Amino acid sequence: MNKSLTLCLALAASLNCAAVNDWENPEVFAQGRLEPRATFYPYADAASAKTGEYAASERFMSLNGQWLFHYSPTPAERPADFYKPGFDTSGWKTLPVPSNWEMHGYGTPIYTNTRYPFPANPPHIPHDDNPVGSYKRSFDIPAGWNGRRVFLHFDGSTAGMYVWVNGKKAGYVQSAKNPSEFEITDFIVPGKNELSCEVYRWTDGSYLEDQDFWRLSGIDRDVYLYSTDARGRIADFFVKADLDAKYRDGLFSADVQVDSKEPMKLSATLYDPSGRKAYSAGQKASDNTVFTAKLAKVDKWNYDHPALYTLVLELSTADGKPVEATSAKIGFRKVEIKDAQLMVNGKPVEVHGVNMHEHHPEKGHAIDRETMMSDIRAMKQHNINAVRTSHYPQPPLWYELCDRYGIYLVDEANIETHGMGYSKFNHEGKIVQPAFLPEWKAAMLDRQKLLVERDKNHPSVIVWSLGNESSNGDNFMDCYQWIKNRDNSRPVQYEQAGEGTNTDIVCPMYAPMSRLKKEAARTDATRPFILCEFAHAMGNSTGNFQDLFDVFRSAPHMQGGFIWDWVDQGFKTTDENGRTYWSYGGDYGATGYTHDENFCINGMVFPDRTPHPGLLEVKKVYQDIRFSSKDPKTGAITVENHFPSRSTEPYAFSWELLREGQRIDGGNFEAMVAPGASKTVKLPVPALDDNTDYALSVYARTKAGDEIIPQGHEVAREQFVLAKRDLATTPLADGNVKFEQNDRSWTAEAAGAVMTFDKRSGELTRYTVDGRDLIAGAMRPSFWRATTDNDYGNRFNTRSNAWRTAADNRRLVSLNRDGQSLKAVYSLLEVPSEYTVVYTPLADGSLKVEASWKADQGAFKPELPRFGMIITMPKSYDNFAWYGRGPWENYSDRRTAAFLGRYSGKVADMRHHYIRPQETGNHTDVREASLTDATGLGLAVKGLQPLEVSALDVLPSDLDTGLAKHQQHDSDISPDIDHVYFYVDLAQRGLGGDDSWGALPYEQYRLDAPSYTYSFILSPKK
């Protein structure tokens, strides 16, 4: 029986119904659309179905490819009769399907976060700004399909779409990111046929689609036809592959809907992951044919062991002739909430998650298999085990890949009404929030049904989500109840429910540390606490990530969360000079549209999936193999296996001992540890010398590789600092230094080095060795850093703006010689305080520098961005080496993954090219560093306490747009052609990252003290 869903205004008279546009009517969202179903494909028989190669099935036809296309700026300008046979399309262009038309030059890509991209007046849509795309293509019906039923399937289109076949209306659908399917048997003819689609950029459904992403339009997911036997077909099926109470045996059930006109048989065969038959049964087919079985000792599915069984269903005639077959990959696993914990297969889950929008740097929302595989590889290689499909269902292929390679999914319905606010009433006392309005209920419920029915058979889906940031009214109560009635095998979550009754998981977003600690201390928790969004990764961010997981790991019900978010939503763009850059909100120059700048640049990876440094910190914190030690000096290291299913057998373990940053010993060790267990191993650490740095590093790497994770890939690391050298006791060269002075300067000379200090500025202005200049300008205080996105968000750029020019506007109070030292005392005008530098030239040609700062008593003292000095050097000194944390950039609150060691590289490679330029390139815990030229000549620095050091070919002012953000990109930054800059700091402010609109770095990572002092030694390097 052909069941279709046709909905119209139930409360209006038929005359009024005809007068209202479908795309401005919340109660019209599906006309002619079939009931939603699971993703599966028809095959001729069981053997072909078992292969799962649906594209090769003779009953499947892809309609992807080049379609005829016409763009109209408004509905009134559209070619209204284009769908009629014989319409002249000779002047039309072509457009690939799937695609977004804005990515091909039609209309404007719009990025906005919470604001609607049109005046919000639900359910109305502006008639003067609602582009329409008219699509046409022809297709030939295969001869073998004659007499069969034919179905037209769209995986998704944005935002509303009318469909005609051979001039006959098949239907109308809304809800981007969800599938729609039409039976077109009665519309087609043998041979050539014509398909027409009219896509509206905005509909009333757009009020339910106010997600934080690019607003793009068109048929942006796959389109295909399939055919079934007219006598009968498999219409849908719901498989539950559960486990018994002991999590050992599999509890299999399959509820299969058969649509047939005559008596038929249905068989179900289950093959285990090795291909062996695990179960087979057959029975008379009916509208709801149910198979059940208990299978002993099944191979369980989990993210670390994604064991998949193959279910083959075959429909046959009463005398056993095949009519149709299909297949699905299923996984046996049990998802439950027990003891206030989310559990899979009886073991608590620690969510190592990310949120993910669909994004391609050139194709927009049309995501191909290659891009999905890149995401899977990058996630698995960085220890990510879960994805929240924010904030809509992803394409069907994504679920297949997550099933196959092992990623948990929180599958989210395509509902967000952020721009309508969270309150039931607006400022006029009217109810405008759809969550509370009955006329929106059916549309909201339909989106839940589309989600659940499509994805119900995927083992990777472990939680359903009702939507995002859409308040919490009666409509969501009904949505929750519908899902619970339809699928009792998975929890349901909704952030806006808080601790209300329509969420099984407490899943807030961006909870501050104070709340996390309070939640962790609770003894009355009855539900898991999992952050649906946290660690806002905008620009140079992801600070204090280890701190967050220290709290998560302090209480069983605190189970991690989902980072916002996975990929920077930037588009590959070329400017007028041929330079390539990543564009963001506001870069497309259209007037009349709101935009939210680079707030779409929040990813752990660039648009091309190149990792940001923050992802390396995440990988370390997320690792499932962890190392600990009560006394690492003894070499006793405990290996902890936090995988739920996998032992450590697939991993090779190694260690290395560093002395003053150099490897002096190391090797491999065995550590066979069962899932959830730990084992202590003893490494041969020798006796340690006094007053010497020692560090012990341990690693776990893959023994073998596969298509996702290569052989030798590092999955876990840890470093234990065994002993530290007292940097303050660094010996200083004894002996005399020759001092001279004139009216303008002091000069100190020793061991072929000459240092010149300007009497008017008190600065070191020249430093030569054997007549060669080591510096190219005065060594100056450094108080400012290029403003990060988080700095802008918490208004640090304005609150601490006085530091921006504090070094430039300091006033020299005195410059005096005391023995072998020169002491320069300054008054800082913007920040009432005293700044002092003591220079002590040494007999070996080096220079000890001691800088101190002290705020005036009771004076205004904004937080410091950094406390250090900047040394300008000639461009030839472009080889940077350091002994500190590396090799990637690191900061005080993002450094656990960056190990102590000796590293080197070119200055040009030290800047991470954030899409919106900002602070970059820092290294913490630096003992010594140098900049040298090709001959080895240069300048070295040694800290008399740990330093933070960077070497760049730009200044902070090059990367900083001032008090307000501007549309700046990495392509706008030109490296200095004459100089490099050596930044030698005591400390720099942490990055923060709890959010990017107000949260500060944690107190221990801020420079709030009333005074700072540090010392270092500059030395010529020959």
C-alpha cells in the first residue's frame, strides 16, 4: 500500500488554505512524501544484497550530476511554469547536484550565528529576498523497470522543494538535512522522463533551522531512483541488536514491514563479522514480520572494536522465487543509563567528543566520501570517540562510516530556533517561540520522526538529541515521549531541558569550572552529566583542557563532552592579488545581510582538515592509554588501559630518558593490559646527577596499520620530569669588562663582543661580536600580544588596552652605572608603575638582563598580556632552536602534550596561520633558545628561571587589528623582509577556552600579580 503524508492547515478554511503560501505555513511541510524509513537499498536477491554494493544494484539509479538550473532572486521572478513539458530551457546554465548554488556564484553565502538571516516574523518570509532555484534533468527508465514500482529519493535539500515528474506534481517538502521520498510510478513513462524541482532558499521551516553555520541553498545531498517489484517490497525494518543482562549473549530482533499484494515469504539471515552464518529463519511475510533470536557470545560493537554483523532480508514468492532483498550492517551493543552513568555494554563511557557541522571548503554543505573519510581518520588518530551531529542529521554515508570505524554518535534532530530566544513570551507578551506553539508541533515532531526512522538501525547512534537551543515547551515534551515510545534502546537528551523530565542526560553547554566542581561533588546525581558543547575552539584556544578533564575524572557521573567544534567553516577564496585565504562571515560584501564575522571559525582543524595545535592537546587528554607514577625516579610506571573492549596487545610501548633535553637512554617495553585494567612496569632509570634536568617520556604506538590509522602511529604519550636544574644557579663568567661612555651612550666590551646602551632611552641598541651585528634595533619591553579571539570575547583588548602602548610611552627616570651593571628605571605612563632593567655585561661577552615591574600603590593595574622583552634581529638569523616544550606552540594552559626537549626549525615556520591572525608561536618552560644564521652565528638566551619564548617574522601589531576586529585574514599578513623578532618572556597570559564571549583564562594562568621580575643571559653564538 502506498502510504503518503499530506499535511495542510487543519484549523483554517479551505479557501484560506489556498491563499497561504506553503512555504509560509508551519502546518504544511510535507505533501506527497512517503513515510520516513531506514536507509537501505533494494537488490535482486540475497547474494547481491550481502555485498552491500547498492550502486551496482540493477534496481538503483543515481541522479547525481549536472542538472539544468535557473536562479531567481525572488519567488515572483521565478519561471513558474518551468516544470511543464516543452518549457524552453535553452538559456539555462547547469549546476552539479549535489551542491549549494551560492558556491557556484548564485546569490550570497551568509554566515550568522543566532540571528536569522531575514527579518524574524514567523511564519512569514520576505517576498523580496527569497531566492528560488529551478532545477531540471531528464532520465531514462531502464527497460527492466517496466511494470515495477519506482521511487524518487532525495537525501536532503535546502530549504523547501516542490517536485514534478513529467509535469505532474509529486509533492512538496521542507526540513533541510532530512530525506524525502516519493513514489513516482504513476508519473513516469517508458524511456525518457523529466524531473523538475523548485527549491526555495527560505521557508517557514527556516525558523526551525537557525543553526550556527553558513546559510546555503539547493539540492545538496544525493538524489536517486530505485525500483521494487509491483507484487511486494520491503518497506522498512527496525533492528535491535541488544545484549543480555550479563553483556555476553546477543538479543536480536527485527521488525520488518512488508508491503505486498499477494502471499509472500520473508527470510532473515545474520552473518557474523567473519562472514559466518550466525542465524537464519524464514516465515510468512506480513505488514509487521518479526524475527527474534538469542545468540551466544556475540562479538560486541564498541568504538574501539566496531564489530559489525550483516543482516540480509529476502522477500520471495510463496513458491520461493526471490522478489527483493536488502541488507544492513548491525552491531550488538547495549546502551543504558545505570548508576547515573551512560554505559555501553555495561561499561561507563568517557565521552571524547566533538560537535560537527557538515562543511567542505569549496563545496559548502555537499560533503563527499573523501571528506568524510578525512574526518574519520583525523578523529580516530586524535583519540576522538564521539560526534554530536550538530545540529541536524548528517548524510547517510556518515553513519555507515561511523558504524564501520567506531565512533559514537549523538544524533540530533534538525531543530534550532535560537533567534527566537529562550523565553516563552517576547517583550510584547506574545508567544513567538515555536516550542510553545501548537501550530508548530507537527513540524517539530516530524523532524524527530525523520531522524529516528532513518537512523534507527545504526549501532553508532547511542543517543538521540531533540535539537539545539530552542527553549523547552510542550512540543519538546511530546517529541521526547514519541521517541521513547518508538525506541526504548537509547537515551534521549536535550540541553534546554536542563534537569527536567524530557532529557535522560544532563547536558548543558559551556558550564564554567565552578559549576563543574559543584556537579562533581554531588552525591544525589541520578543522570549522567555530559557537556553537549564545551571548550570553544575559536582561533588560538583550547586552554585549560586538562583542567576540565581532571574534574570530569573526579566523579563517575561526570562523563566528558563535545568540543565546539570540529572544523573551521571557512571557504577557500582567492583575492585580487591571487592569494588564497579562508573566508568567513562578512567576506562576501553583500549589503543588507547580518553576519557574525569569524564566529564560524571554531574548529580543531582547518577547512582542509589540517590540525590546529589545540587538537594535539586534545589528543593527549583524550588518550585511552594513560601513564601514571607515584615515584617516576624509580622507573616504576603504571600503564592504564581505559579502552572498553581492546587490550593493549596492538600497541608497542617505548621509553626515552632525556638529560638536559638530550636523549641518553631508551628502548621498548612490554605492557599487556586488559581493558579497564592497569599494570606497573619497571624501566631501567639510572642514578641521576645533581642539579640536572631529567625527563622520562613514554609512548604507545600502533604495531600494525590500516586504512584509518597507520603503523607506528602514536596513540598515547606521557612525560615525567624526574629532576630539575636550578636555573638561578647558572654560573656567570667572571672577569673585567671594559666600559666607556660618551654624551649619548655607554659601551661595554668583552671577549670580542661590544654592547651599546643609549643614554636617552636606557635601551640596549647595538650588540656586535667580532664586528658582526647581532641585533637590528633596541631591545625593548614587551607587554602586549596579538589579541586572540578569546581575548576579544572577554574584552581583554579593551580592559587591558593600556598595555598596548605602555612600552612605547614609558619615560626614562634614571640610568646609572653601579659597578659592572647599568640600571635603567622607567615610569610607565599608561599604567602607573615602575619598570626597571638591570644590564650586567659579563667577561665572556654575554649580557645578564634583569627586568622587573611593580605597580604603584593603589593605582589602576589592568591584567598583563605578557611580561617580557622583544629583540629585533637581522633577517639572516632565521634558524630557531630551543630547549623547552615543543615542537608545536604551547601556552601555560595548553601544554601537557608538548614535551620538554630540544627542538629547531625555521622562523618562517614558527607562526601557525590562524584564519583570523592572532597570537601564535609561543613555547613554555624554555631553559635556553637561540637564533642563528647559516654559519651558526647568532644570539642565545638562557633563562635564570623558565622562560616563554617565540621567534617570529611578524610583530604583534601586524597580527592585531586594534580595539575591534576587522575582516583580516592570514593572506593579509606580510612577513618582515628585513627582520626577525625574538620574544623572551617570563610569562604570557593563558589562552582560556571555556567559551569565546566572556570566559577568562583560569586564575592560575593570568598575569594579575602587582609585580614581576625575571632574568636571563644573552650570549653571542659563534
